[in-house]
Amino acid sequence: MPEIAISVARPQTIAVVIDDNPQIQKRFQLLLRKYGVNVFCAGDGEVGIQMVRSVRPDVVFIDLKLPRLSGLDVCEAIRGDPLFAELPLLIVSGRTLPTDRARAAEMGASGYLVKPFKGEEVIAEVRRFISLTKIVDRHC
């Protein structure tokens, strides 16, 4: 009996950006799409949590200051769901105090990006958590 080769396409990488600033959302979209990442955006914490539950992303970027729920509350809510225990949650903030970083880590954040961020920093953080084979580098 002949063998049949089956090719299974690797699913596209998905990111969720939870930030109430449309300019920040657009910056993430433009940057990550260059690398083949599908980006979904939410403008507040409650919508962001619902979006994470529905699209099941590979990585989430969360602003600290959000309407309705703070970024730390969002982080804690996502971490409270066993389905997302290992999901990379990256805080994005203009706050640079060590206590801010420590508090984010306590609430389950996987990393911390300081605004204004460079595109290379974002991609480096994504690559820390997602297999390089999953991100197609089209930026070269």
C-alpha cells in the first residue's frame, strides 16, 4: 500500500493588543503583520478578556492604564483561567519604576515593554515566547 504524504499548514500566529490608544493599536498591527502575525485589538480590559477567550492568541500585549479594568486586573483575570496559564502576557506601559515591573510580574505578566517602544523590542519579546518557525520573517 503506497504512503500518502499529508501536509498540514502551521496555524498563523495570533496576537491580541489591549490598549485604548488607537495609535498604539495601529503601531502593533503594522509591525506584527510584517511578520505574519494576525493582530486583534481591544480598547478596554473587559473586551480584551473576552477577545482572548474567543481568539485564543499566542501572545497578548496589555496596556497598564485601561478603561473599565486596569491592565493588572486584565492580567490577573486571564491568568485565573487554567486554559491560559502559559499564555505570554506582555505589559506595555510608560511607567518605568521597578515596583511597576514587580507588580506586573506578581499579577502574572510574562514581560514588560516600556513606551515608547522600538519595533525590534516587540519582535524580540514575541520571539522569546513563540517558536521562530512560527513567525515568518518577511521584514528583511
